[in-house]
Amino acid sequence: MSHLCAPSVMKAVLCVGCTEVAYVTNVERFPEKGSRVQCQSAFMQRNGRTSNVCTALRLLGARVELFGMLSRLGTFRMVLDDLRRRDIVISNCSWTDESPKFSTIIRERRTGTCTVVRCTKAFPYVTAREFEKLDLSLYGWVHFEARSARETVLMMRRILDHNNGLAQEDRIVVSLLVYDALEDNLDLLSLF
């Protein structure tokens, strides 16, 4: 069996990117303009593309580490609690006193449709300098989110340098999640 097919027996997977918060509200019907409705339930949950990839990989049995920026604010302790409960390593994350990005999700029970309102405020991102402190020999796979292209290119180049001269089975596999316009990420894509 290939080591790529058995995430539970390979080295740890490092996921580089963001963790966000979603506030989910369930309503029977979407409100009409100018009206008020009551929700049936509401809750906060950990969200974000990289955060969700971490969860999926843990469910598949992989050892997973998140490398991103986390908030120290008590309001967002549920994010940290959930990461720890799922055994996602966060020991190399950077910390800020700012609140993370969040989304408000309104789900209509009757039809199952959702409306998502995303907060696009700036939030600090991990840097290549912080990435340099990581011991790359611990990881078999590094997954990046296409954010902060300049910093991410530097991080990816460090992995390419690390892989140079190693046997194929010892090299770190690199993956990249691109969800914005391709032309904004050409520098990242050119490394593949």
C-alpha cells in the first residue's frame, strides 16, 4: 500500500492556513424584507477551509497539525477546545489578540437552503519566518491554502529545498487549495 493511501501510518500532515468561526442560525423560513423571525436554534462552530481539511484528515486517521494564526480572545475559546478535542495539534500556531474572521450562516429548514454572510476583515496570517522554525522532517505532507501568496511561496520553496536530494519516499508531498482567481495565484502554481 502506498504511504499516500494510508494517512494513519505516514508522518504527520501539516495544514497551513486559517481557522474561522461560523455562527449558524436555523429558521423555518427566510425573513421577508423588513420583517422579523425567530430562529429554531443557533450555534457557533469552528470553520474555515484549512480548519475543515484538518478535521477531514483526522476522521481518516491521519495525524494532523494546524499551522495558522489563532485568537487568544476568550470568546473564541470554543475554536481551541474543538481543535484539541479532535486531537489536531496547534503547538506551532501563532497567536493574536484580534478576533478571527467569521461567517453568519442562515439555514432555512423548510428548503434546506443557506445564505452565508462572510466577514472579510483583515486577520493576521502566519509568515515564512515563523514557518522556518518548523522541523520539516516531522511531516510527510504539507497542505497549503492559497492565501498571502508572497508568504506561501516562501514556505513552499523551503519545502522544495528540503526535498532536494531526498529519495522519493522521504520527500514531503505538497498540496495547494486554490479558491480565488487563478491569475492571483500564478506564483504559487508555478511551483508545481
